[in-house]
Amino acid sequence: MRHEKPRVSIVAPDEEAPRLRLRRALLHAPLFAELDTKSLAAVERELQLLALPGGAPLFRRGEASDAVYLVASGCLGVFRHEEGEIEEPVLMAEITPGNIVGEMSILSESERTRSVAALRDSEVWRLSRADFDTLTAQHPEVLPTLMRYVAARNAAPPGKRRRQPRTFAILPSGPDVPSARFAVLLAGALGRLGTQVQMLGSDSQAEEPEWFARCEMESSFVLYRADATLTPWTKLCLRQADCLVVVRSAGTDQPTKVPFEIETARTGAVFHRRRELVLLHEGHDPAPGSTAAMLAGGLYGQHHHVRLDIHSDIDRLARLLTGHAVGVVMAGGGARAFTHIGVVKALRASGVPIDLIGGTSMGAIVAAGVAARWTDEELRERFRKSFVDTNPLSDYTIPAISLFAGRRVSRLLRTAFDERDIEDLILPYFCITANLTTSAADVHTVGRLWRWLRASVSIPGVLPPFNQAGEVHVDGGVIDNFPVRAMRRLGRGVTIGIDIDTGGALAAGAGVMEPWSPWEFFRRLLWRRDETLPIPSIVRILLRSALVASTARALEDRAAADLLITPPMNHIDLLDWTSFDAAVDVGYRTTMEALDKARAVPTGARLFLA
């Protein structure tokens, strides 16, 4: 595939301002810092000024190395392409004013190994390969300094966390959207994170790139309030922002057109900015099935339901946008998963926000209730009514596919969540299923909620599998019972993982060696029916078998959680729904103890943002 040439302009810098920025950059750049004044003046005459708009590529991986570049203003990004180039390129480093880029391939006389593009409107000065060779021949003393610079940069350890956006363009989807009020509230929420925030409007349009760079340097976050139409100021906002935040009033009849067609991928773009959709609600939650049509075909990285009159909604949005959010992951585990209800109660009581949530199997069902913003009382009463007062595993059927028909489970889930889509949930949410067709763990963030929950609890042999688009889905615990890595890939902040130890879930009497005959079962039921059976039931065998395969993976995933909570549950059977209250209480106590320990560690303070 052929790429477009970089959208850059070679400028004749007659004005003094660009020259002053160049001279400041020359004094700090490792390639030129050792030169005397006369030599610097000679180099300056050979440099070409490139005006690089935000988002435009400077060069790409695989291109010939024909020049070295010096950044005078703005900011460039160095991008690594993952194997296969299916995913978005990964931002490896930022090149700020006074630094050079492209010297590695010049020194090694090889093709470009990385792609470089402007993250902001930038001024970049180009030194051709011929002029670079002349410079190093006449001034060999610059090479040791340059090599030390390269060695120090390569020795720096890569960042462990994804780079989070610092500049946001607020894009109203129409003139009637209260974007000004929203921007003020968002700025306040960002400020409550303990940082300096600047909000810029169209009166800043005439400022130089250096001025915008200074605003970013002096602040932790910058909000660009764009116009409701594609004005020159709006275009500048689009070029300067790390993240494009489209603001729309939900529940209106306005068309679903995306403002300014920002979702249209530019041909040959090195990277695309994060795009988020904020749906503003007036005093109510979204109606079931109302959200999907507003998501522009999945072109947004994430969408957010926000009520402007609820400060906690704005605070949650600020944390999600900036990577300060708290994600909660809930493992599956049959009746033991009721412990998640106690965990949620403890987190809320301790002021720990739950900003996004996901889970597997029964953990996914509890997580869905949390994402729907059920209160502690609602969680407890709804699950007691559904699982304790009425056993969902009681509709036995001819075991051609499964022991139970699954109609009770489907009815239970449909009653609890109505025709709500995952997209309608207030909190960002996912659930996991095991896709037997592709042999992979599928992460579901869209679609009818009750259907994917039904799939996530479809224990092979116990409940019928769930079929979708020709693919067969069963209980997510078959592959990934503790999906911490799925949460970490979202890159929104810290992760609290609640894992459920399924050990001790299956045992037989010490004297039981062989399977019982039908006569032995009959004798047991007649004369010793008050005693616990010394052999596990087929349901318990199937449930435990479904979880065995993901046990080793779950142990590895525990290390990936920022805060791990493992309530001791071995005394509760996986199918003992009557131990509901005991499971909830264990979850509450264990979480309170874990939070006390986390508070004693300095890094644990990151969890307590509310």
C-alpha cells in the first residue's frame, strides 16, 4: 500500500520568531551543542523549516533515511508497529523542542525503523544527509556527544503504563448542546484530581505554537473548547488534542452524524487520536436499547453516560479520560460469587470509586448489576430473590446437550435487565465467554446484556451453549475465569481484582473407590438419605471441570491486579445458594482488611480518589 507524502510545508522563515525558536533549540540539541557560534551560524543556514500540522507524518518505517530533524516547537511522537500491523501503532516516545529525531538510521545507514508524526502543530528543522555528513566531517567532536545521547535514550526503560491524554478537544455535536457548561464542569473535575487545568477558547486562535506548548507545560491538562462548526479554531483544536471528546445530548431526535466527520480515517495516517463520546442525560438513565444507534458504528473508543447535575458522573468521566480510573474485575465461582456483593459494599463504604467493571460467569452477572448502578440493598435483594428463594438450576431436561434447559436462567436474567444493551449500562462494562468455535476468550462490550450473561454462565453440560452468528459460546470460566488482563488492556487506570478460589470444591468419601451402581444409589436414598452423599454430583463435577482449565491462568492474572482481594470461600460449596449471606459477609470483611493494608502502602493511595 502506498502512503501519502507527509502533509508538511517547507517555509521560508523570514520572520524573526521562528529563527529565535531555532536558535534556542540549537543550543540544547546534542548534535549541535558542541559547536562554536560561527559553526552554528553555518548550520543554521543549511536547515530547512518544515511546518508540520498536528497529526501529519514526518517519516514512516521503511522509508530511506535522508535527513535528521530538530524540533523547535510543538511535539512529535515516535511510533512502534506491532507484529502484523493490525493494531494501532504504539506511541513509544515524545520528541520535545530542543531534541532531534532520525539520527539512528542516519548513523546506521539503514531504513527508518519507526514512524514519526506530529502530536501537535510543530516546527521542525531539516538537516539533509549530505549536510549531516559535511557537519560531522568538519566537526568530528559532535559525534561522541551524539553517541552518548543515543546510548542514554536507548538505555532508558520503556514506560510500563500507556501514555494518557493531556489535551482534550471538546466538540459539541450541535449548537444546542450545553458544551460550555460541560467544559466548565469537566475542568472542575480534573482540578479535583489535584492538577492545574487550562481551558482555551477561540480567542486563543492567533497564538503561536510555542504559546500552546507553554500552556501544556504549565498545566497538567488543557481543554480546547471547539466551535459547533468546522471553523479555523475548531480545526486547530482537532490538531492539538490527544483526545477528541464529542458531546451529545441523549434522548433527542437530532441526527447521529458525527461532528466534522472526525471519525473518517485519513488515508495513510500514522495514528488516530482517541475518540470518546459523552452522552448527556437530564435526570434519568438511558432507556433500554437507546444507546447503540448513537455510537457511530463503533468508531468511538468508549462512550460515557453523564448527568450534568450529578458530580460523581463528571468525576468518573475525568478519571476515565485521564487514566486515573478504578476498574473492578469479578471472577466466576458459582454460589461463591455472591461474595462480590460484599466487596462492592465495602468499596463504596470506603469511598473507593468503581469507574468500570467486568467479569466472568456469576462474576459477570454481579458486575452487570453494579454497572447498572444498583444500590447495595438492590444487589442483595435482587440476587437473594433470584438465587436463594428460587433455584435457577431446576428445569431438568433430556440430557442430549445439557442437564438443564436453561429457560429459568434466561427468564431470570431477562427479568432483571430487561432489553437493556451492554451499551446502555451507566458504567463501562464487559463480560467474558469461551468461544468454542474459535478456541478463544471473547470480551463482550456491545449487544443485548441478558443474552451475553446467559452465555457467560453456560457451564458445559449443565446449561445449553449460547449460539451467536454460527459460533458457540459457553461459560467464560472455561478459558478466563479472572479477566484482569482484559481490564488492563483498556488502560484506564488501576485494577482491583476479586478472585474466587475454587479449590476444595470437589471431594469424595475416603472409602469410595468405584462409581456406584444404580442399586447402591437406591439403597442410599432409602436408608441413609439424611447423610451427605460421599460422592460429588454430576453438576458439581461439570462445574468444577469447567473451571480447572483456567485455574493456572488465574494465578498468573493475580499478579497483574493493582489490588488483589481473595475472600476465603472454601467452606462454601459452589452450588450452595443458601450460603448467600455468609458469602456476602466474607466479601465485606476481606475487602475492608485489604483496603486497610493498601492504605498503609504509599502507592495504595492511588486507589482512594473519591
